[in-house]
Amino acid sequence: MVEEGRTHSSGQKAGARREVGGPRPAANSKRSDVLITKILPPGHIAGLIDRPRLVELVVQLETKQLAVVTAGAGFGKTSLAAAWAERLRRSGNSVAWLALDAEDDEPSRFLFYISHALHRAGDVGIATISLISDFLLAAANTDLVTLINELANTDDDVFLFLDDYHFIANPEIHDAVAFLLRHAPKQFHLVVTSRTAVPLPLARLRADNQLVEIDASSLRFDVEEIQEFLEQENLGLLDSSEIAILNTKD
């Protein structure tokens, strides 16, 4: 049973949990349909403000195991992650994207889509997909071990983006992601965006200098970006003192 990164949601009975390595419910033993749009990164969005101070942080991702972008709706989390993904892809890296939703809060579906996202990005995930689709598979953590072994067998850096992780509440999935972070090879990098704090082993990764953290204060427009936005939207010009006031408002 994977222990690291466990959180219990309120109202959940302790006895209702299944271990990560325990039997998978028969109803989830076989999957074949993939919604391709979930594993496609967002295309270019016209009208976005150029934010090089944030986009250039992509160079840190190449030396870290996890990047977490946390802020409320409308702060530009997905836009920043998409810009990072595009920059990494242009540099020749394997980049996988998964847009999460409430239906993904189920362990076998979650790992099924992660495996398809990784497979679309490069030569990783096909063995795990085969296991998840096998009626005879009994242990969920067998999928994780297989996926980690596949990652270890590639020489390329692999970046996996999980967008909107706040849809995930199942503690078993949090355990699985923590297990992946602990055992994945150094060429694997995970980027997570969320509206809420993520229940992952951030303290350990922070202590190991393996964590990039972006929060609402970092995503908030600076003075130059406010001015560019006003000009782009034809809202007129403000003097520096008025922009400074805007910049301090939540």
C-alpha cells in the first residue's frame, strides 16, 4: 500500500478505501475508449498577454521533478502550462498533456488516460495500457510499476502535464501520484495545475530542491503586464501611480 501523500476527504469512511495494490473492481477492469481531446494541449489562444518572466521559468522544469501551479480560476494557469509545454516540445522533448475532469477521479481511468497521454507523446505507456485493458489484471500498483519501468527505459526527458488537478479527490490517486514521484526516473517531470492545494509530497520535494511552485501572487499581472493589457484592450492609459494601485489589489 502506498503511504506517501495520503489525504482523507471529509465524510469518507476509513474502511471504504481500497489499497493501491489491492484488487481493482471488475467494472473498471477493461477500458478501450479514449477521448483524444483530453490528451491534446490547448492550441494557441489569441489575445493573451506575453509573459516572458513566467514562460522563461520553463528552464527550471528540466531540472526538477515536480512543478505545481496553484491559483483560482482566471489566473492563467492553463495558459502558462500550455506555453511551457509548447516551449518544451519545440526543444525536442516528449510532452504529454492530460486535461482532467470529475470523471477522472477513479484510479484505473486516471492511469489509463495518463498512459495514453504518455504514449501519444512518445514511446511510453503502451505496456501499461495493455495491462489496464486486461481482464486478468488484479493489482492496480502493477500498472504503476509497469509505467515507471517504461519511463526508465527511455533516454528522453518526458514531461507530463496534469491540468485541473483539483478535480481529483480520491486519496488512492494521490497515493499513486506520490508513488510515481518517488520511484520515477530522473528524466520524468510532472507539471500540475490546480485551483486548490495539491495533497502531494511537496515538503520532501522542496527539501530535495526538486520542486517549482507558482502561486497566485506570481501569476498576478505586474506593472508592465497591466499596461500592456490596457493598451491591448483599448482601455486607455494610466499613469504609474494608478497602475501601482491596480497591482496591489487582489
